[in-house]
Amino acid sequence: MQAGSKTLLAAAGCVAALLTAGVPEQAKADVTWYVTGLFDDGGVLSGYFKVNVYGYLSDYDLLAGAGSAVTTDFEYTPATSYKNNSVSAPFYLAAWDKDPAYKGGLRLEFLKPLVTGAFYNPLVTGAPGPSWDCRDSWNCPAGGSPVTRYLVSGRASNSLAGVPEPAAWSLMLLGFGALGGALRARRREAVVG
């Protein structure tokens, strides 16, 4: 019976190696980033955007909530703004321009690249701040308060973090199967002996 257990464990190891071989570290799927942030005027940023497998921004819906400096909400969607596809820029930014372009926009700068999974990706903030929301100005972000407000905190998290890929699921299932087989063989040996 011990020989059978060893054969089963060896087979499980080979199958697991085959399944995980060639799986790159970068996810082979769109990454959805869920954003939360706080502006210096008390307004809240929330929503999501997607980065596709080629590293470009795709779908997005971000709500820049009202605060003391900006008294109205603005929702950045494909219908109200257009996207800047520079997610692989040195500062890993995502930017949306309010239609028309000279009327303002939203710029978010993240600490880590957006094309790879990172469960916690902080926004880069500070005074005056690389991350900002600008309203109704020809000169963003230099328009200053109350036109431009800066993010003082915030982060993005993605939907891929914590969700195993198919190869990882297969490996876990094979591991549990091998463990169960080994325990079962051990129990039989104890009963026979």
C-alpha cells in the first residue's frame, strides 16, 4: 500500500508541475480596480476602472463626490469624460478628462503598476499632490481652490487579489486529493497491522 501512496503523490506532483508551467506572474485577464479616496475639501472618491490585458484603461465609473470646495458631484463615465491610456507611464497614472477637455478632469497616481495584481495599491498624495480633481477650468490643476482639489488619502484594490487562478485551484485540489489518499492508505495499514 505504501508504494501506491508514493505513486499517487508522484503523479500529483507531475500533474501540478504541468498545470503551473508557463503561467506568467502577470494575470491574463482584465484587472478591475476599486478606488476609494478622500479629497482635501472632505469630498469622497469612489468607483472602479478596468485595465485590460494589453495595459489599457477600458470600462470606468468614478464618482468624485461633493465637498466644501466643489459643491456638486461629478461622475466620470464613458458618457461624461474620456480616458487617458497612460497606465504604464512612469508614475502609473490613470486620468480622465471631463468633456470638453478644457473643463477639467481627474488624475490618479498610484504607487504600484496597474497592469499587475496588487491587492492594496495606495494613491500617491501630498501637497499640492499628483492626484487631483479639477472642475470647470482652462488651467488644471494650477487653477487652485475652489477649482482644483487634491486627494489626501486613498487606495485601489483589485478583484484578482485573493482569488486563485485555475492552475492554483487545480494544484490545491490535487494536494488535498494526495493528502486524503495518503491518510486513507495509512489508516488501512493500521487496520491490517
